[in-house]
Amino acid sequence: EYLIRGLGRFTSAADIGAYEYQVPQITIETVDASRVEGNGGTTAFSFRVLRSGDTRVPSSVGWLPEGHGTHQADAGDFPPTTWAGGTVHFAIGQTEATLLIHVNGDSSAENTEGFAVELVTPTNGRLGGASTATGQIIAPSATTGNTAGANDYAVYDA
């Protein structure tokens, strides 16, 4: 923690114009990350990256996707630029950002695959309690009962 002195006027003997700087805490949560991948093109999976604490300075945090669970997604499930990860930038005063992870569609018969998005290397901030969020890529065949397990389900946009 840091102590930064303000330059404001003193309003009483107890007010010395100082405040305690609270390093922003950055976390991630799932918004819409269990989706049918589709038979082609890409499908966007949504995550929300949140920043709390002192937001008077810009912050950023890196993110990396990785396989997760019993049937793990791999590089072939994502466009090349997605599998490489990226950075979420927060402007002064900004407290949340939407992170869209694009997944390649295909018509292969496969299991529901899991992936995680991990936050890494924050700048002007620190990782909070939830620095990883997970998603499920549901193959089109899983919605017809061909490979769906007892706990598989599909989420469709209305």
C-alpha cells in the first residue's frame, strides 16, 4: 500500500490532505461462456473483467486461454490470435471491460470441451480473488444427443 499526499486545503486540524492509495484489484467473471460452437465461422464467449479500488490511474491485465476440465479445448478450437492471449486496458475511472473469446466452429462429432481464461501480469493493479474463469464449448452434435453427457446443456441467444 502507498500513501499519497493531496494538495487540497486543510479544513480542520485533523485533515492533513492525505489519503491512502488502494491498489486496484482486477478480477474476471463469466458472462456467457457456455455456448454451442456452431458448424462454421466463430462464436463469441463473453467474460467480464472488473477493476475496483483506486481507478485514478490507467491499469491493464494480460489474459491467456488454456484447456480446462476432462475434455480440454486446444489451440485448434480458437483463431490463432485468440490462443495467443491478449491484454485488457482500463482507462482512468473505468471499472469493467468485456472480454470476448472467439471459438472456431466445426461440424466434427466431439465432446463438450472446457477452457479457462487466466488473468496474468497486471500493471497498476493486482489480481483479486477470481483471476480465472471457465467456459464450455458445446459441439453442435452435443445438442442432438449424439455425444451429450448427463450434465451437458446448450445456451442459445433469444
